[in-house]
Amino acid sequence: MTVMNVLEKTLRTSFGEIENVNSNLLDWQEVDGQPGNYIKVLTVDEKRHRVDFLFRQDPHKEFAKHNHRCTAVALTLEGLWGYREGDEMHFPGTFSYEPPGSAHTPYSSEQGMTVYASFQGTGPEMLDILDEDDNVVDTLTLDFFKQYYQP
Ligand SMILES: [Fe+2]
């Protein structure tokens, strides 16, 4: 007997506060101001200042240097990437924990990269975008990520 699984053809389901997402049905959306960087927003929890998402970089791309106002975690799913400030390279299965106050510039190798990531804030501020002198030039809030949410 074949059991119909509603998530196979449905982007989102929920019961109570539980949300389920078939991320294969989400479209990659290029991140504003960050060419070659793409996002699929899985869930946004405004009450708890949290966003969960998939993030992808095309080969040899970079995301602007930033300082974390939130706690971030990232699990690499595909490719090879690193931080300009460090020597280590992340491959599928590697995990990063980035507490508030971490500053770095993620860049991808010739393989590009895909990660699952989660940002957990204590308020709506998630990332401060820095210039080359580490001045804050922009602050990305939960609303910035919410604009990529596909219902
Ligand atoms: Fe980061």
C-alpha cells in the first residue's frame, strides 16, 4: 500500500506551532546587494528572533564582511568554502558555531557551497555589514530575511 505524503507536493504544512517545509519546492533568491549569494528561507520566528535558511554561493563568490549580533550555526551540505580571516575550509558535514561578536567574510572555492544555517537573536538585529575599516555600513534585521520568505 502506498501512503500519500502531503509534504511531497506541498511547500509548507503546520500543526500547532510546528512548521514543516519541503525546501526542494522553494526557489533560490539572490540576496540583495550580494551577487552570487542565494537564500531559501525555511522559517521565520518573529517572537523568538529566529530565522532558519539554506544559503548558497556560486563558485568564487563572497558575502560582505559582517559582525554577528545573533548566534549563528551553519552545517555545510555541499561544496567547499571558508572565511577570509581563517585557514580552514568547510566541506559537507562540517559545522560552524558563531556566537554574537564574531566577524568574518565567507567565500566559496571553485566548487561553490550550500549550507543550512540558523540565526538566533536576542532582538531583530542579525548582522552588521562592515566596510574594510570595520565600520558598520548596514544592519540586516529579521525583516531583511523575511523579504525572501515564500509562503
Ligand atoms: Fe557569519
